[in-house]
Amino acid sequence: MDTDDLEPPRKPDTGKPRDLEVMGVEQLREYVDELRAEIARAEAVIARKGDARAAAESVFRKR
């Protein structure tokens, strides 16, 4: 039996900060990993939008 089957399902992210005091060390590490993944995802979107903006500016730049 997989131990994941024994864990309660995760609640959807409500945007509110989690109560870190009630989390165990392993849960905190997982949470940090999730946050790092989300930061990387946001940075990728920022970079993509910056590239699109630079391309648009080069097309419409006054000469």
C-alpha cells in the first residue's frame, strides 16, 4: 500500500499564508519546494512577456 493513500487530500490553495507552526519539517520542505516551483513558473512568464514586449517595441520603434 502506498503511504500517499493514507494522507488526507490537500486543500486547494486559497491564497492565504499557511500556518507554518503546525507543519512538520518534511511538510515545510515540500512547501518550500512548491513555492520555488511557483516562483520559477512566474519568472518564466515574466521572461516570456519581456521577450514579447521587446519584439513588439522593435517592430513599432520610431526610426
